[in-house]
Amino acid sequence: MKRYPLIADHGLVGDLQTAALISDEGVVDWFAAPRFDSPGIFSALLDHDRGGYFRLSVDAHDVTVKQLYYPDTALLVTRFMSPDGVGELLDWMPPLRSSAPSDTHAIMRVMRCTRGNVRFTLECRPRFGFGTDPHETLIDGRSAAFRTRGLCAFLQTNIPMERDGPHDVRGHLDLAEGGLAGASFTVAGPDAPVPPLPEGQEVEAALWDAVDFWQHWVRRARYRGRWPDMVHRSAITLKLLTYLPTGAPIAAPTLGLPEMVGGERNWDYRYTWVRDGSLAVRALLDLGFLEEAAAFTGWLTDRVEERVSAPAAGGRPLQIMYRLDGDPSMPEEILEHFEGYRGSYPVRVGNGAAEQLQLDIYGEAMYALGQGLGLDNKPTYRGWQAVSGLLDWLADAWDGPDEGIWETRGGQQDFTFSRVMSWVAFDRGLRLAQEFGRPAALDTWRAARDEIFEQVMHSGWSDRRHALIQSYGGDVLDASLLLIPRAGLLNPTDPAWLSTLDAIERDLVKDSLVYRYDPAASPDGLRGSEGTFSLCTFLYVDALARAGRVRQARFSFEKMLTYANHVGLFAEEIGPTGEQLGNFPQAFTHLSLIMAATTLDEAIDALSNR
């Protein structure tokens, strides 16, 4: 077992309220429950010795491992091939159907020998509360109970188990060809009784129920383009990263995975960003998943409505991120007892950026609401009051510095992208008011929209770079501006935009991969560098396709797809040697893949029809 497998050496399983990462060695080395943002139970990916893990692997010399998803599902298959035999491990979490939050979550693991003879080894070492909550372990036949403060877990298996130290269990099982075994790890409430041991027929029924759930769900996608496997995998990943009870998508299921190995850029992404979720609405609508898009729109409307009577810090109507249930509190702390992934310290839990001022979120929120409200006919009276109040506040607040889309910690600036998205906020607000005949300060909003446009094109433009730049008064470029043609501020073939696109290509694009910005030229308050940002690479593809540079867009898109891991998943960034970096898998990356694929398909079809 590797101390720290590569970030990319993992697949994701989940039940729509939480998720687990499983390495290609059969190790669950990340699992938090009962929710995505709960403390970790298996956190070996952040500290091999203190984090805990659940291993099921074939012990043999010269083992070759292959991991894949069962087609169009979130069921993970890990195949161990050795000279003595071939063993398979099938992992999944039964998807929850109810919108009620649940305390009970199960990781199901089925082992079988398909050829020859294999020996499976089981090690279960839970470490509750990120390894800070002690637990007692009770073994009774084929069940082990792990009880701690406020939580308990049960391991049930037909692998003979024995105690391994005071708190852990291990076991071995030899299987001949055709042999079958299983294990389930179930998290439940603190007083939960030991569940009945699942029988073979029950496990098989649960397996096919999960297969049917995912295959029926993805069959609803209306994508008929050139990259169905990657688009469907991205759609399943977005679904896995959405908290069913509220419809809120998280940015990623992990925390602390580094943007630079050994560096300090290690964040907790298990929350719902207004920015990420709003862009996800467009991706979901592109695929025809109206229910999921409407669920997030409803969640976002609730956040806007609740701030009418209780504004956020500084009187702002929105916070940049929230917990899954809309709770705005997520104080940032350091897990000082964790060494971090391959020494990437500090390991942060919570996210202090929640208190930042990021003016771009209002444009992204209105972008989502402008699309989502059309799904539910007219906005409610209270809902429109909230939206109108948000834009009235923004009319007084947009012309000032903020921390910007990338949540830098180097001080506030007049970020061009924040102004661009403020323009989007007023533009979409005006459209909604006119479409639904709602009362609004139309003159004020229109004046703000027009002033922002003129200001962006004057103060956000660099004559030296012949491009729109990151912040007023500077010359640094920023890949967030690749959203401009999609947002509609400039036509995708406007000479000013094409000149900006050329400048971004010269400075931020390397072998078709795109950096967010240059930290050396624009200090962000953090040490070290980072890899290319996968979201920006797909935004680059989208912008190229819209600009009519279709051949270049397709080449860049196809090249980027080769950086996916073995099961089609992407982290946040691509490192200098092609490795996946940052929290994994990243919703931002997968939603932008969908957006780029649909835009590129349309552009190719348009060329073919000429």
C-alpha cells in the first residue's frame, strides 16, 4: 500500500449526501460522513498514519491493477491481475432517494475471484473526527462495531476478522475461481443498533438497483455530440457532488489536497459556492437536467431571500459560499496533527474566504436566476423583492475594490472580472424585470450597467497589452475574462475581444493548457506557484469556438481530455509534469467540460452545414 497514492489514482463513489475516494489499490482513503462537510472518518490521503483507511486488496507478487467505472454508473470496478489469479472488487454507495437528510450511509464492497486463486486482505482503521475522536471497537462474529461520540460505524463481512490493536480490525480470505465475498461499512447515528448482516441476494439486489438508478438517470441527458463518454461521466460526477436534500452542489468532496505539492495552497472545498453552482445551472440545462438546475436555483433564491431581512457581513446580500444547508458559518481552522498530502501543510478545514467581498458573485447569481426562473414560470413576490433588493444594493457597491473571483489573499483590487459580472447582474436583472413585468429601479440599473461597460472598456483596457487586464491600472492578464463572450459583454468576434484572446494565448496558455494568472506578476498573498487551471482550459476552448477558431478549439479540447485520470475524472489543476493537483474531483472542471463540449459541437456542426 502506497503511503500517498497520486491524487489521480482514485475513483469516486457516493450516495448524493456524501462520497468516498477509493484508490486503484482498493483503499478508501477519504470518506466524511454523514455529510460531505462532516469530519473525516477515513482521511489517510491527508495523513497516512493518523487519518485512517479501509483497505481491500489482493495480496500477490507482480499484481497489475486496472480500475474503471461500470458503464454509465457510479459503481467502481478494481481488477487485480496476478500470475496466480484475477480478483475483482466492486465498490458503490446505494444512492439515497429521499430528500430528507440521513445519518445512515453505506460503502458496499463485493470481492470475487474470476480466474485462478487470490487472497484478499482486509484492513479497517477508522479515525473519527479527523483522528481526534477516540472510539471503542467490538467484534462479534462477522460484524465489528466502532462507536465514538455522536457517531457509530459497522463493518460487516464474510471475511474472518480479528482485532488489530485496540481499535482496528484485519482479516484474510482465500478465494478460488468463482468465489465471492463482501463487506459493507455503514455509518449511522450514535445509538444505532447493529444492522442485520446483508445476505447475498440483498447485496445483489442493491447492486442492480444502483446500476439501474445511474443508468436511468444519465439516459435523460439530451447530449448527442461527439464526446458522450466524457460528457456523461462529467454529468454523473456533478450529480455525485450535489447534496440531494437541498440541491446544493459542492466544489469538491475533499479538503487539503494541494495546488502545489509541499506548498500551502491547501483549501477546504466541501461547500457550495454561488459562483460554481451558478455556472453548473448552465451545464445542467445544456444536458436537459431541468430538475437539478431548478433545485439549485431554488437554493440560491432562498439565500437571497433570507438576506433581505438579515444581511450578511458588511450588509452584503450574499456570501460567496455556504454550507450545504445554507449555513453561512465555516470558520477556517488548521488540523495541526495532520502532516498533509505528501507534506503539504497546513491542512485547513473550513474556509476563511467565505468572509471575502467578491462582487462577481452577483453577476453569477443573476446569470443562474435568469435561466432558472424560466423553469418555474414567474418569480414569486418575495423572490422578486429579494432580487430587486440585491441589485439596488449592487448599484451602490459595484464601483469598489474586492478580493476577486480567485479569492486571493493579497488585498483588495479593482478587478476587471468583478466589473464584468456586475454588468451581467444588471443586464440580466433588466431582462427579468421586463420579461415578467416586475417593478424595478430600471433607470438606476440601466445607468449602472452602461457605466460599468464604459468603465471596463476604458479602465480595464491596457493599450500596451492590447487587451483587457486583471485589474485597473495594471498589465497582468487573467483567464477569468475568458467568460466575457459567454456572458455577453462583448461579441465573441469583437476586435477588442479577439485581441484580448490573443494576449491570453501568448501569456497564459502553455501547450493548450491555461494558467489563471501569473502570481509572480500579480502577488496573491501566498507562497509558491500552481499548475494550469482546468476550468480555464475549458473556458479557453469555449472562447475559441465562439470566436470561430474551431480547429484550434477542437485540438485544445481533445488534448485536455487526455489529462483526465483513468476513470475520466479531473482535479482542479494540472501540474508541470501532467499530474492532477488540488481537490478532487473538481465540479468546476467538469461543468466547464460540459459547457465547452456543447459549444464546440455547435460550432463544428455550423461549419459542416455551410
